[in-house]
Amino acid sequence: LASPRTELFWQRNSKLFVYMSFFLLLIIAAMFIISLRALAIQRKLDQMKSEFINNMTHEIKTPLSTISLACEMLRDETISQDSASRQNFIGIINDENQRMRVLVETILQSAKMSNKNFRINPKDVDVHRIIEKVTQSFALTLSNRNGKLETRLEADPSVIVADELHLTNLVYNLIDNGIKYSTDAPDITVSTAIVNGMFELRVSDHGIGISKEDQKHVFEKFYRVSTGNVHNVKGFGIGLNYVAQVVKLHQGHITLESELGQGSTFIITLPLQ
């Protein structure tokens, strides 16, 4: 039998033991919930990684197959002797090579940007010249899809202090994105203007548009809008994240205006100096 002193001890401290037991249960429950969340995040990351690898593989295989086919056609004597056909296939090879270069460059530069010590190489660049150069590289793609690309280059001055490589990739990614997410013939408009002392670049399309929910995540790494996840639109979910990082490194701002079925407009503002 317990002594009176022991019984008194338990009576005085019973509430303390109850509170301690309840506190321990809370800790165990919290650890269990944290573990479940960690497993869910890990599973999501694994899924995103698998989708990224699959999409990237598909993206690289497509231009390689096109280049290989064009080379085979150029080996045909009847085609190689036809100047127009030869130039057409050479143009295909050049465009697909450019596409693959930007793809690889985007992946590599996006990985580098994860480093806190990453720095851009700013200098005076003519944005209009960059836009004209990039739009020319889409001429064949647009022709094959009966699309059009209109430029309204009204910014004056058109020279800003920026990293030419990253700015070129930025323009390429935005136009490529507009073409990919246009189910009909692509209709792209690239315009520039000086607004409130800032250089403004707009890239608009008349494609499928982006839902309000997807707009919240569209600049996240590896995120693809719902239509892209069923693989009827090529992409690897890193282009818009790269664009957002480039804008941030240039101390600029990016916004998105979009409605489902009515297309999208990406608006980028960059400081002139």
C-alpha cells in the first residue's frame, strides 16, 4: 500500500503529469504531421524531377530528329542541286540549332542563378536589335504554322544597361512560350515603350490563356500549367522561372495579364540605367 506521503505527492502533481503527458502527445503529433508533410514534399519533388527529365529529353530529341532529317535530305543529290530547297533545309538546321542552344543555355543559367554569388554582366545593349534578331529565328516556325509575329518597337531610347545573353534568352523564351500555347495559328505581338522613365517590354499572344490559379505559380521552377502536364504542349517548366530570375537580377518587374481562351501578355519593366 502507498504511504500517505506518496498519495499526497500524486494528488499535488497529478495535474502536472497530465499536462506533461498532453504536451508530449502534442510533440509526437507535431512530429508525425511534419514527417507526413516532408514525405509529401519529397514525393512532389520526385514527380517534378521525373516530369522535368521526361520533358527535357523530349525537347532535346525533337530538334535533333529534325536536324538529322534535314541532313539526310541535303545528302539527296536532287535536293542539294536545288538552291531554294538547300537554303530551306539549311535554315531548318540553323533554327533547330538555335532552339537547342537556348534550351541548354536556359537550363545551365537557371542552375547558376541558384548560387547567391551569381552576377550578371551588364553593358549597353540595344533591346530593339535583340528583338529583331530573336524574331528572325522564329520565321520558319511561324511559317510552318501559318502564324505571324508583329513588332511595335516604339521605345526611345532603346538602349539599356543589361546582360545581353540573358536578355536575349528572356525574349526568346517569352516568344517561344506564346507560340507553344497557341492552338491555332500563332499571333504574337512584341512591343516596347518608355513608361514612367522605365523601359517596358510587352509580349502578347492570342493563345489558350492561363487560369487565375495557374497564374499564382507560373513563375515557380518546374511548374507547368495544367494543359502542359498532359504533354500536348512541349516544355519543361523552367522557362518562365528563368525569365523572372533575369528580370529580378536587372532590378526590374514582371507582371502577367491573362484570361482563359483570350491569350496572355507578359509585361516587363526594366531600368534604363
